[in-house]
Amino acid sequence: MDFRTAPGSRGLAWFKGAVRMLDKNPRGLLSITLFFFLIQQVPNLFASTQEVSYALLTVLLVLNPALFAGLLFAISEADAGRPVSSLQLFEGLRRPRVRAQLMLLGVLQALGLLLVLLAVQRVFGADNLDILMKVANQKLTPDSVQAKQMAGPLLQTVMVSLVIVFVLLAGMFFAVPRVMFDGRSALGAFGESIAACAANVLSLTVYGLVLIGVVMVLAVALASVAALLALLGKIGSMLFLIVVIAVSVVGLLVNTAGNYLAWREVFGHANASAQVGIEV
């Protein structure tokens, strides 16, 4: 494993650089990010048919690292001053030698989420989960005995789930660009990513805190916009949906660009878009 340890201040620099990335090719980058965002909404179109929706969601979980790699590739192209097109979203799937590795990362991602579901079922328990669902649907108000009964298992479930999700996020953060740009194998890149995240925990924490702060500010701003647009009825609802999509797309692009810049600095690459093979 060959990576750098960035000082904490670099976390803020990554965020600033990610925002400035919009200036490189705003039309191309926003278009491909919107394309990625819309693909993520496909399972919602079949929400009335749960089996189809879950099947599409599973397929997306497996394909998403490859699609995310395509988005990273587009950002690297814009960073190098080259054109960006929406079809670059499928660049990871187009390359035979990295396609299988990126999809393997998707399988790891799906298995991680499956572990979370198993933790909910085994640690929290089916009976407690049923009570919680009824409470969420406002069909039941739990008494003090039920609340005490759920408190311990719920805390344990949250802790176990957070550990699984944290390992999954740390493993995926550098793994996708490592596979896409450096030709690493999926399992090797996943392990390297965890090690690199551990070594750069300070800079990544700063980066994460900045993102959380921005998200909180945006949430307050969106709540204010929603209150104003609600006065316009259905037209206001449509306008609010457009605003939410626009903010989501820009946020997704900035976060992906931050991921790209962090990888480039930690693993020492000036330009990411060369064709590579798979290093095992």
C-alpha cells in the first residue's frame, strides 16, 4: 500500500476544490450528474410493485460503483480540460478489465447492507421491529413497558449497524477510484481504502464535518423555501421538487469531486483518466 497522509486542513481544501470543479465544465458535469441521479430513482417508479422495486434496487447496488466510477472519470476529464459527455457515466462498464472488479465492489456493498438488515432482524428482533413499524405508521403508541423493552436492543442494533456502515463507507471511499484509475483488484482496493481512511482520519473528518455543516444550512434553507412555495399550491410543490433535485444534483457532484480530489492527493495522481489493467 502506497499512499500519503494529508494534514487535517486538506479536508477543507478538498471541499473548496470540489466546489471550484463546477467551473471546469458546468454544463457537462451537471448533465452527467443529473443522469446518474435519475438512474437512482428508477426503483421508485415501481414502488407499487415491491418485488420489481427490490429487484431493481439490488441491480443498482451492484452497478452503482461502476456508475460512480464513470462520474469520477467525467470529473477527471473536466479536470484535465477535456470534453465531458453523459455517456461517460458508463465508462466503468465499458472497460472489460475493471468492469468485473467494480461490480464486485457492488456485491460487497450489497452484502454490507444485507448484514445491516440481518443485524436489525437478529439483534433488534422481529417483535420489536413490528412494534416500531406500527409506531412509525402511527398505528400504535407504545407504553412504558414496550419502550423499555425496545430501548436496549435498539441501541445495540444502532451500534452494530453504524460499525458495518462505517467499515463499508471507509472501504468504498478510495476503492472505486483505485479500481477505475489505478487498476487495483476490488478486494485489494477495499482493504487499502480502509487503511488510507484510517491514516487520513483527521482530514476526512474535517471534510465530513464541512459537508454536514453545508447540508444543515441547505436543509434550513429548503425548509424556508418549502414554506414559501406551499402558498402556491400544486405549482409550488412542483417548483419545490425542481429545487430539491437541483440542490441534490449539485451536492452529489460536489461530494464526488471531493472524493476525486482526496484520492488524487492521497494516492498521488495528477491525472486520472489513463486506461489501465487490473493489478491483483
